[in-house]
Amino acid sequence: MNTDKKIQTTQFIAPKADNDTQSQDAEFDELVTLAAGGDRRAVGAIAVALGPSLLKEARTVLKGLENEAEDVLQDFLLFLLERRAPFNRANGPAMQWMHRMVRTIAHQRRRERGGMTRIAGD
């Protein structure tokens, strides 16, 4: 009689993103979704991590009115807190969406200040 028993094991492997970038993008999208829903900590994290980049975007659009860039960034962050800027991943990645929102607010600021000149490429 054979006393050797074979034990079968099943291995479960959690699905992974194709690469780390996709995983980071998904986490970042979630952060922006939380921020756009009024989550103060998420908005704070975005302000700290991306404030300089978003401020640069605003200054580019506001050429000649660069002193308004901080107000544009503040308006964007306020839009997030007040849930006036919903993020939908179907409309593109979070980073592109945020830059697009800042550009839109900056263009509106230019119009309010009488500067209708558009930057090439926008």
C-alpha cells in the first residue's frame, strides 16, 4: 500500500497593474476623485504635491498677469473643496484634468481682466 499522499495546493495571485505607473495613476485618480468630492486632506495633498506645477500652468496662461496665478490656483482648490469641479476618469487622466481646469480658470481670469489674448496651443 502506498502511503505517499500528494497534496494539491492552489495558488491565488492577486491581479496586478501592467506596471507601477498604471498603479500610481489609479491611486492618483482616486486621490483627485476624493479631492473633487470635497475631501480636505486630499485637496491639501494635491496643493502640496502639485501646487508648483499648477501655478506654473496658470502663469503660462496669464502671461502679463502673472500676479493673478496664485488666485487661480486658490480658485481651483476652492472648486475642489466646494465640489464644483467633479472629476470623471472617462474624460482623461487626473493630471490632465487638473491642468485643464487651471487653464480654464486662468483664461476666465484673463477675460475678466480684459486680456483676451490666447496662448498658442490652447
